[in-house]
Amino acid sequence: MILIKAKFAHIFTTSCLLKQVFKFYLVSTLVSSNFHKSALEQVGNLNKIYIRVILGSFNNLSFQGKLHD
């Protein structure tokens, strides 16, 4: 049980750090491009990447859980 909690804490910490990185990138992209269409497209791409990273973390979690059983 402790092992599972530790993994969820790791995922939560990772996702928080990723959110901060993406927010910084998002702001710098919007400022540098003056809200051009390309910036909005990049925001959409970042959202897709972020979702993939989170889903990948949960896939790793389930895989590691199988290894420990």
C-alpha cells in the first residue's frame, strides 16, 4: 500500500512540474508571437503532449504494479 502511495505521489509531483514547465512555455510562446495563429496551434499540441505524458505515467504505474505482484 505504501509503495502505491509513493508512486501516486511521484506521478502527482511530476505532473505539477510539467504543468509549470508548460505554463512557462505557453506564456513565452504567446508573448513572443503576439498571439498569432501558430501560438494557438502550439497550445493545442502542448495539451496533446501533456495528456500523453500523464497517460504514459499511469501506464507505467500499472506495468510496475504487475511486476511487483
